[in-house]
Amino acid sequence: MHHILSVANGGDHALTNLVTLCPNDHGLADRGVHTQEKLRALVAKVSGSAMVLSFQALSRRRSRRKGAGSPNLANIEGEAPNAQMPVNMPLKAPQFNNTDGNSKPVEAKTKHLPPQPAPECNKMPVLLKSKPKTETPAAVRKARAVLAAHRQTCEAQARKTPPPPAFLTQAEIERLLGAISSPRDRAIFSIAYHRGLRASEIGMLEMRDYTPPTINARVGTLYCRRLKDSLSKIYDLTKGEEKELRAWFRVRGKQPGLIFSSRQGGPIDRTTLHKLMRRYGAAAGIKQDLCHFHTLKHTCAVSLLQQGMGVDQVQSWLGHRSIQSTMIYLRVVDIRLKDAAQKLVNWR
């Protein structure tokens, strides 16, 4: 078959080669031109059958590939050699009959490709999981170190900045003092509020610390000892404090010793003062979280600032060694800033 196909493609010169390849046919070379014409017709018929067999082999190969196209088939069916097939067009596998070379191809059933899922590159989960192309292990470590340092800085600032102190309003202070009937307790709460004393510092006051008023001084003085590295000093008492102390001295007497003592004769302790604060605070309708004796110290500082006293003056009043201890009350009431803003209303 291979030699016959070469004869069909090679012309008369190939016929001579075919005669030499068939030594058993001795009369093939002597039959002349008429014999050569028949031989050409035979070669053409055999060549057509070979093409049919080639088409069948190609069809079976494409069926096994399940729709994988071949550009040679387009050329056979009469399409342009370089024509591009549509993207969504299903591939067809032609089938041929085995009878003769003039049989027409029969189209096989087409198989549509399954729908492909839509790309999810525009969805947020994919973006979160994706990594930039420029990301390297060194860059990741550097970014994590920066975030860790920032977190530590924020935590350190949160530890250094204390929460705003809780304090009572002026109306709550008046209700609290009005709910107290005992002369001793009224003197305790009045001095603790106006001097800004702690609970432990109330029990340290003695009769020798008090100086009654004289001809030259209309009010008495009181020496207050402070704890926690605060500064102790002598204070001029207000008229309200002087009144409450005199009322208590009429009950207690003026003998030396502690001004406020317990029933056992010792200094009044902080636990007793906290209980008194809760009792009188509940009677005055004050919130339970504000019913703490140390709230009186915060209320003293805020009240002084509200009355227009400077931060340095409040520092000296409360006995703070550092002004930073006094600055926390400016977070609640910043009187100087408000006054400065009012003075600068007409600033040009």
C-alpha cells in the first residue's frame, strides 16, 4: 500500500519504480501506455480507501480524547487553516462509514462541558487569605515586631494614665453632711472633706494639733499629718470646720489625746470610717460605688478647682509632693482652660 501511494504522488517516474518492485508480474513492463493508465486509476482508488481509513483512525483518536480538537480536521472539512474556534462551542467528533471512500461523515452526539465556577478573587475571604507578592519572611517578622512594640506602648500608656477619680457633687456633699446627726461624725466628715484627708490620717489628729482662734486670728488652725510621702502642714480652718469642732469638743472635752478615738480608746480605724461612709451615703441617696471614704479627698480637689484655684495651689492644699498627682484632677475639671477660652473670645 505504501508503494502504491508513492506511485500516486510521484507520476510516471514512480510507475517505473513500481514495476521494479513487482518482480513476479513479468508482463507489467511490456503492456505499454494503456497498462500505465489503468495502473493510475488503480492507484487513485487505493489512495481514496487509504484516506478513508485515515479519517476513521483520526475519529477514534478524537473520541478517546473526549472532545480535544485537532486543527487538521478543520482543514479536511473545508474551514480555514488558521480559523479559531469559538470558546463556548462544543467539539464534534465526525464518524465515517466503512463502505467506500465516497461515504459522508456522520456527526456524533456532542457533549457540553460542565459549567465552570465563577472566580472568587473579588470576594473578601480570598483577599484576606491572599498574600502580597512582595511579602517575605523577613517582612512578616518586621511587621509583627512593629505591631508588638505598638501594643506594648499602648499598654504602658494605659498603665501610666489612671482612670478619672470619682467624686461627689456639691449637692451630694450637702445631703451627706445633712444626713449625719452625731457631733463626732459631723466633725470627722467636715474636716476630711475640707482638708482632703485619708481615712488613716483622721485617726492621727490630736488635741495639740488644734489651735483655737485668738484676737488676731478669727479662726483656729489644725496641723495635719499626712501619709504616703505627702507633705504635712498647718491649715487655717473654715468657719464650718470650726463650728463642727467646737460642737464635738463640748461633748468630748478638751483633755489631751486623740481628737477622734474609738470606743476602746485607740485611734479610729479606716474600717470604721468606711462603714460610716456607706451608712450615711445610703441615707443621703448617693450611689453605692461612690460611698467610699477616699471619695471625700477627690471631692475636695475637684471642688477647689471648680472654685478657680490653680493647680499649684491645690497641690499645696492636698500636700502632694509631685504636681503630677494633682494633674489627674484636671481630667475631670479643667478650670484654667475654660477660663482662658472665655478670655480669648474677643481675641483678634
